[in-house]
Amino acid sequence: MKYNWQRIIGLFLIWAIAGLPLVIAQEMGNGTPSDQEGPGEEETLPIESDWKGYTPTRYSPGDKTFVIAAGLSVPLFFYGPAGFLDNKVSLGGTGYLSYNYFLSPNVFIGGELGGSFAATLGENMLYIVPFGFRVGYQLVTGRFEFPFSLTLGAANQGYLDEGYFGLFVKPAGALFWRFNPDWSFGLSTEYWWVPQWVSDSSKNSYGNFLTINLAARYHF
């Protein structure tokens, strides 16, 4: 009898030891989605590789920028009804301030106030102070931003005792590097078309300038 009880106790211990790993494995698997959900109901969680090709939109409608720029003004050529005119204007300085409002991640509108000065061969000064409405489109690649704009407005022009107020047109392109969320820095180039229409059409003239500026842009 004693021998039978020993056999029973031994068989029970063998069964308990052999079945313990299976019980532990079942308990550990109770919290996994595959054990709780039926076929076709497994939850798909995002993994890091799913986001490698994703670039968030940097600009949203309502975003604004303020730009301050200063640089060099290069007189290209002047022409009138009789053809090209003598270029008596030397290199000068220029600068502008602009405010931009984004209507979409790429399209913006705004206003601009600028100015330039340059000496002539007679050591007199030519002043041009333009202002106007601007519209533009911007491309973004990584930290690099490429805004292109067109400004339409008017310019006050002064030379000696003479003055003129008339149309001003400026297409422009720029390259900015985004330094941080608040500031970006870059280089901008603009083409100034500055016509002068007077009562005697034979004396009409059209000034053409190229400006190159270092620019800083504040984002808010």
C-alpha cells in the first residue's frame, strides 16, 4: 500500500512539472492581440519605416513672414523710342521690407516697400522708392525654401530737381535656408522695370535694374 501511494505522488509531481511550462506560455499569450482577436481582426500598428517618405506641411493658411533685405543695385540698360540710351548710372545700394500672408502651403500675398540709390557719371544721385502689392508661390525642399513673387506698384523717382511718380514692376526669386522655426536666411534677386511716361512720348524711357540682396525672414 505504501508503495502505491509513493507511485501516485511521483506520477503527480511528474505531471505538474511537465505541464507547468505550457501553463506559463498560455498565461503570457493571453495579452496579445492575436490571442484576443479573431481572424481578420488583428490591429495593424504603424511602424517607423511607414514614416520615412512622409514630409509634414511646413506652411498653413494664415502663416505670415516678414522680410528685411539689403544689397546691391546693378543698372542693366535704359531704352526709349529711339532705342537704347547711354547708361550713366553706376552701381548702387538697395533694400526692401515685405510682409507676406500665406493663403495655402505654397501661395502667398503681401505688400512691399523698398528703395535704391545710385550715383551718375556727374556724381549726382538717382533715387527710386517703390512700393506695391506682391503675390507669390513657394517651393519647399527640406530646409531650403524657394519663394517666387511678382510685385506690382508705383515708384517715386528723383534726380536733381526732377521727380517722377509712376508704374513699378518687379519679378523676384529667392533661396532661403530655415535656421529654426522663427528665422530663415538667404539670398534674393529681383528685376526692376521702371518706366517713365511723359507728355512728349518721344522722351519716354524704361529703366531696367538687377538687385541682389542678403535677406532675413521672420516667421510668425
